[in-house]
Amino acid sequence: MTRSTRSSRTTVVLSRIAQLTDSQGIESLVTQILDAKRNTPDTDVSALEREIDERVYGLTQEEIEIVGGG
């Protein structure tokens, strides 16, 4: 195996680990939203929703406001 091949495989593995870690973080945020709404339906969960938007779309709060989501 060449150095280039090892490097490419390492990049793929690290990328996959990052995706899994982030999806677990998003899952945790969704669980927090569902729990909060289950306990108190009128709870403001906009900060958690914003965090999900930032992770999924990679947008800053300013960019979210520009596209009309804030």
C-alpha cells in the first residue's frame, strides 16, 4: 500500500467518524427538543433548532437570517 493510498483511506475513515459524531450530536439535540416539547408544549426551543440548522447546513446565524429563517 502506498503512502497516498493510506492517506486517502485515513481521510475517508476520519470523515466517516466526523459524520457519525455529528449525527449523534444532532440526534441528542432532537431528543432535547422532543423532551422539552413533551413536558411543556409552549417551550421555546429555537436555540436548539438553530444549533441543528448550523450543523446540518453549515450556516451562521447571520446567513440564516439572510435566507429568511431567523
